[in-house]
Amino acid sequence: MNKNPVGVFDSGIGGLTVVKEIRKILPNENIVYLGDTARLPYGTKSVDAIIKFSLENTQFLISRGAKFIVIACYSSTSVALDIVQKNISVPVIGVIKPGVKRALEITKTGRVGVIGTSLTIYSGAYEKIFREIDDQCEVLGKACPLFVPLVEEGWLDHGATELIARSYLEPLKNDNIDTLLLGCTHFPLLMDVFKEIMDDINYVDASREVGLKLARELKRLGLEHPGKGGNLSIYLTDLSMNFKEIGERFLGEKMKNFSRVSIGGK
């Protein structure tokens, strides 16, 4: 099992930001990534549909030999993590809890802001995890749905992006948060814009925290890869015209080994 890959899935290619951090922290691990681009966005789907998609994605990764599953999709983690964990035999982690733990470690005032897609915020998943760990912490969630298309358009330093970011973030600034948790795979690419608006707070990139959590779990379970130089295989359920350009923006390197696959009849 040690030489088997880590499986990572997302509703699209934003989860490659998680892969990027895993490859930094665990460069020797083989990784199989599945982006369910034919059925995105998950955030507008029903809970039943997201659970179905998440189980199908997980089974695909297991069919590719995955020894460990990382759900890099916030919508899937919000509503399907527990069900996926109960239905498969390999370990599974999501993207929410590692970021929450880090936010609680570094906040001084106990006032933490969380930004994410509408489904992630309104599902209450973040509040639930915060309360489980520290019921004294005050969590202020803010849905920021426009950030995703702005990142995919490549408008990382565009004037419109800053204007929208101010509209989303200034209420959190006025609420005197001291820590902001980025609850979407796309959001780390906007860090420079965020810091222009709020430069005196702590930021938590959940993608990095997931990579660190994965490293601890692989070591604990004795599943670390013994070799050198891990490979990355990327599977997508649809190939849009600009998928490679956007994917490389998230991954921070060239996309080399990728192919289209069918999942759930799509």
C-alpha cells in the first residue's frame, strides 16, 4: 500500500491548490487527482446529488489504487464527508477541519471570519466544527460566490476584483475579526487582494493545513511512500477550452499527465 497513490477529488480543478500544497509537503507521494468538471458546480446541487457524486468520485480513485482519500471540495466536505468515511475502507479527510484547528490555534480574540461559497457557508459545516472544538469562539461566515469566476477568469489583480473583495470583506473588518479562514480552493490565489484590505490579521489557507494533516496521518498509519519523486496523474470528467490554463494557475506547474474519464455516466 505504501507505494499506492493518494487520491484527491474536487468538483472542478480548484482542488489543484490542495494538490500543490501536498506536493510541497510530501514530494515523494504519488497522487491521483479527479476533477468532476462535467458536473460542476457542486454548490448549486442538492445534498443528495453531492453525496452521490462524492461516493462515485471516491470509488473511481479507489479503482486507481488510492491508499488515502482527500476530499478537496468544500461542498462535498460540508455534506458528504461522514457518509464517504462510513462507506469505504481507506482513510478519508476533508478540507474543513484542518483549517478550523489552525484558526483556533492562532486567534487571540476568538473572533474568526470564514469566507467560502454560498453552500459551504450556509451549510453550517464550519460553525459545527468550530463549536465541537471550542464553543467560546465567535465565527462570522461570509458567502463570497463571485470570487470563483474572478479567479478562473484570471482577474487576480483586477480593479473589479478589489472592489468586490472590499464589499465582501469590509463587514468582517468592521466586526473586528483577527483571523480569516479561506474556505474555498480558489481563494488563496486572491491573498494579495485580501491583504490590501485587511493587512493586520492572520490568514489561514486550508489547502496547506490539509497537506500537513495528510502528512501526519500517513506517518501515523505507516503509509508513507518509501521512494523519491512522486508522480501526479490528473483525470477530468470534461475538458473545457481553457482548462489547462486555469489548472496550471491553481497547480503552480505544468499539467502534463491528464486525461478525460467518465464518472456516473457523465
